[in-house]
Amino acid sequence: MNFVGLTAPLFLLVLFGYALSRIAHWPRAATDALTRFVFTVAMPALLFRLMSDFSRLPPVDARILVAFFGGCLVVYVLGRLLARSVFGMDGVSQSVFAMGGIFSNNVLLGLPIAHVTLGEAALPAVSLVLVFNSLILWTLVTVSVEWARHRELSAAGLLKTVRGVVTNPIVGSILLGTAWGFTGLALPGVVDRTLEMIGTAALPLSLIVLGMGLAEFGLRAGWRVSAAITGLKLAAQPLAVWGIALALGLSPLDVAVVVLMAALPIGANVYLMARHFDVLGGPVASSIVLTTALGALTTPFALALAGAPVR
């Protein structure tokens, strides 16, 4: 029950953002501006400052990647089989459907929840997953869709995917912060304090922005498909990742980190994928709202089930 108490304020911030858009009628321009600030300024400042002093951070077990992305692969295959056998989808739709079951909202929700429930010691492991998440999963869905469409892979398409991930402000700030950490130099005091002040705003603002963005989506489109995606995301993925993490013998904190990242609601990037490939836009949007609403209950339960060490 400690997890429910710790995470409840975070989901209330999401609800507050939702109310700003739906009840207070804040314009979409405000949502766009705040989203841009969080993704390009506040969150990168937080992550750069954290990783710039990584020598004093706890070591990160690389097997975290095996546990997390191994679970992703298992559920992705399961999702494609389900999409084909139950819903009769083609290869492109299968790819986006399966991606909905594994692509978490690990920036806007993962970082705040990990920070509040597991403490700062968990953030290097979270950052490791963040660095590889978009690169691996965007590449996976790109390869899957290209193969479904043409039965061949486009080197130009894959290169564009890699370039887009590396130049992402979130990933870039982690890489630059780590590079600074290798120099062994401390950040100048005034820079460190400035980044700390900006980074402090990142976590609450990210949740408010998430709520404002959710107000744009509905719940009715393709509810059967949405329900299936939701089941994959909130049940199958955390269970698969948990099983692999236990089999690898990860530490309790690392198990908690990968289970948390797997148990999170669907990230908005899946909606971008659906729009980009022109399939399942409505059902994916609905599943984002549904998993975020249900995640207020299922995420604390998953953490408790994994025996997460509350700070």
C-alpha cells in the first residue's frame, strides 16, 4: 500500500493536467508549448546533471537491458500472433498493435515514479533503459513494417531512425552528461544550481503535460483492439520482464526498475507510429488513455508484486 500512497500524487498531477484542457479549456497551444519546454529544456537539464556526476552513482548492471528488452521481444511476438489470429490484421497493423503492448511512457511517467518510489539510486538504471528504448523499439517496428510491406529492409529508413533517436533531446542529454562525467570535472557551481532549479520543475510539469495531452484522445474508437493492447501492456509485459529478471538473478532494485518500466502505460510515441504508418490511430489513442487511467492501480501493484525496495 506504500506504493499507492507514493504514486497517487503523480497520477493526480496527470488528472490536473487533463482538467486544465477539458474543464478550464486551456488551448492546445499551451499544451504544445509546455510539452516542448519539458522535452527540450527541463527533462534534459535533469538528466544531464544526474549523469554528469555518474562516478558517484551506483554501478548499473547491463543485464537490465537483457531483462527489459528480452521481455519486450517476447510480448511483441505474442502481440503479433494475437493481432493476426484474433483480429485478422495485416503485417503493418500487427506491428503497431504489438508495439502498443511494449512501448512504455518511461519519460513522462517512468522517471517521476522511479524517483519517488525507488529513490535517486534507481535513476542510472532507468537512464540506461531510456537510452536504448527508442533506438531498439523504433528500429524493431521499422524493420517489422518494412518487411511486411516490401519483404526487404531499407538502409536509409533505418539510418533515419537511428539519427532521430540520437538527436532526441532526452537521449542526447544522457549521452552528453555521461561524456562530461568521463572528464572527471565537476560542473561549475552556478551551472549546477541552475540545472538543479530547472530540473526540479521537470517531474511535476511532465505529468501535467501528459494529462493535457490525454485530453485530446477519446476512449470509444476500436475498444476491442484497445482492450487487447491494454492487456498486453499492463499484464503480459511486466510479467515477462519480471520472469526474465528473476532468471538472471538481478538485484531487488534492478528487478524493481525493469518491472516498473514494463508496467507503465503506453507512451505517446506509439500514437506517432500509428499516424506515421496510417494504421490503428483510433484504437492506439484509446489504449493510451485506458492504460494511463488503469495504470494508477496496476503500476503500484506491479511494484509491490516485484518486491520493490521503497526508499
